[in-house]
Amino acid sequence: MFIDTHSHLYLGKLANAIPEAIQHLEEADFSHSIQIGTNIEASRICIELAKQYPLLRATIGIHPCEAQDIAIEKIPEAIAELEKMILSEDKKYIVGIGEIGFDEYHLSQDESEAEIQKIRQKHWFEAQAELALKHTLPVVIHTRNCPEKTLEALKNS
């Protein structure tokens, strides 16, 4: 028996073939497939898929490549929306917060904009890690081109 710990069935070509993908997972002896949220809308989709297909579970969160382009001032509103999802859903559907973390590969080519994006990623990570701690949920970490930064942030969370 297997568990797919990270997939995005709702993206790309798979979005049009979810029943077939589920059948394939069942035939391959998967007990669960965790659909990873990357923004508020994707998180909602992951929850709805988990409600529709018993094999699926969801994580909710803002991916660092999304977070880097959202103002820090928007964090409280987004965290409140994520927390609303946690509180309003059956605990079996939402199994973690994520995909959160740091990505220094997809930064702006403009140095000053890239620095702003790094700061945003840090603030969004901290807020989501705090939400995970508050609700005793694991986090799904995304890190690219900055493993030391990710480890340091995890130590401080």
C-alpha cells in the first residue's frame, strides 16, 4: 500500500482526467493521495476534491512563488481565510498546511524587486507556520535554491 504525499491533480491535463487518475491510483494500491494547495482558490479545490473522492486529502496554503507577489499587508486576510477552512471542514479532509517555504529560483530579475519578494516569502512562511502550529498540522515545505534559509526558518518556527 502506498501514499502519494504530493500531487496536483487539479492542474494541467490531469484536471480533465481526475476520475481516471483516481482509478489508476486505486489499481496501483494507493490508500491516499494528498492534493497540495498553492493559493486560496487551489486550496478550496483540494478540499472539494477530498470531499468528492475518499482517496484524496488536502493541504491548504500559499506557495512561495505566489506569496512573493502578494503584499505583506494581505497576510492577515489570507490567514483568516485559511483558518476558516480549517475550522469549517471535517478534520479528515485537511491534513496539512502547504505548500509553503522559499523559492529563490523564480525571483524577479530586478534585484530590488527580488529582495522584496524574498521578504514577502519570509513573512508568508512565518504566518503559515504559525497557523500550522496553532492547529497542530504538519507543513509541506517547498524550497528551491535556498536550503539554508529554509532550515533556519524551520528552526525559528
